[in-house]
Amino acid sequence: MTGLENRGLKSRNYSAMVNTMELINHLPPIKRARGYRLYDYKQRIYLDLYQNGGRAVQGHRAFRLTTVIKDVISRGTIFDLPSIYTKRLEQALRLRFPEFPFVYLAGSPEGALRIAALYLGREISNRDICDPFSRTKRRGDIIKSYPFVKDAQAEEQASVFMPVIPFAMSGSPAAVCFRHAPPEGFPLSELISPVIVAGALRALHDLRNYRQADWFKEDLLKGKGGWLQRGIYITANFEEELYAGVFKSFLEEGVLLNPGYPGPSILPAEASPGELKRMVDLFGKFPG
């Protein structure tokens, strides 16, 4: 890859990040969150279909998760330092993804990209990661994985596996799992606050308790041509220039989509009959 091509990729990644931030900032300041609902200071409620790109797929303020975080904080071990939780989280990821048994925990998505590039011996960017929800179907040696989504064919071809850990706190570890052992002298996982790692470990374990809503159907959005449904995940099936307007229209009606095009947005594991009707009606009405 030439320097010019690399700068072009970085520029597109930056533009996508800026667009995402611009859209999420249309959401007013949030006072509190519970389950799959966000509450602003004017007491308006938003049904959260963003769920931080899958990191909040289990909802907000899960009881056991809150207890674990409070317990670690009470010990005063807040800042980045070695802890038992790092090895435990690495082991939990090995058990969950046995085809990729060599695990590195990065403190940020940028750190994850750097370590994946070091492992592969070449420069990479977000565009090199095969995302199952991208509108451009690609295969390659780096794959992103979301909770409850499996692409066996893509995983067979990949040597680097990057699962979304279902923990929404800022600074949550970005896991990079390798099919084959890294070379001798390869870096160890980054030092990350025990509060963060313990929370991520608890959230990963709690995935086994996740239950879909009673109203969930694989074809819930059947006939809604502007959208594609894959399990609980929804992606836009229209051009990117329309997405900002659709996002704002949903938000005005109290439904938060993923601010990044084409998504995924995620069906919540709980919603009232009124919220469900409003959500499905919006998917049928927009992009319109």
C-alpha cells in the first residue's frame, strides 16, 4: 500500500467517525438509562436500538454487572494496573472462541488495529476488517464478530478474530484473537483498569442469560424494503446520503438508531406493545 493510498483510507475512516459523532450528538444529554431505554433531562424516553454497536446488547444497568463494578471500585483498584481479571477475560474468550486461542486485549479500537497489523506484518485500517453487516460483502483474514452472529465460512478464512465484548463502559477492552500463535516476543495484553476488565468479564459471562423478546420474529421487518434483518440486527438497505435524515426522523419519534451507516441497529430484548408498534411502523415509513 502506498503512502497516498494509506492516507486515503485514514481519511475515509476519519470522515466516517465524524459523521457518526455528528449524528449521535443529536441525542440530548442523557440523565439515566435502564434496560433498553434512555431518559433525557426533559423526561423524554428513547428506545435504544443503537446499544453501542452491540456492547449494550444486554441492556443498561444489569444488576450483577453493577455489583461487580462497585466491588472492584470499593477496593481502590481503579487505575490501569495488572490484575487477575485480565487472564480471566483472556481465558473466557479462548473458551468462547476455541478456533482463535491466542488472545490480546487492547485498551482501544486503535490499539487493536495496531496489534493486528503487527501480527499480520502489514498496515491495516478499519476498512480491512470484514464486518458481517457491511453492504459490501468481503472476505479476508480479519473478521469482526457480534454477539449471536456466526459466519462459519468467513471465520474459516480468517486468521484474526475481533469479537465485540458486550460491555458498554467507555474504555472497554477491544479483543484481538489469533488463530495461530504470535511470534516470540509478541506484546502482552495492555494494562487496563481492573474495573473495566472485571465488568467486561461479567458481561461476557452473562451472555448465556440473554433471552430474546417474546414478540421477536426472524421476519419482523418483512416487507420493510429499506431494511435488512439478520436475527436481532437491522441494517440500512438504502444509500448512505439518506441515512442522516432517517436517523433524525427515528430520533424525533423516540427511537435511537445506530449513528453509523449502515448500522447495525439492534432489536431490544424488551419493549412494550406500544414501543414495538412504533418501532416497526418507523421501519416501514422510513426511508420512505
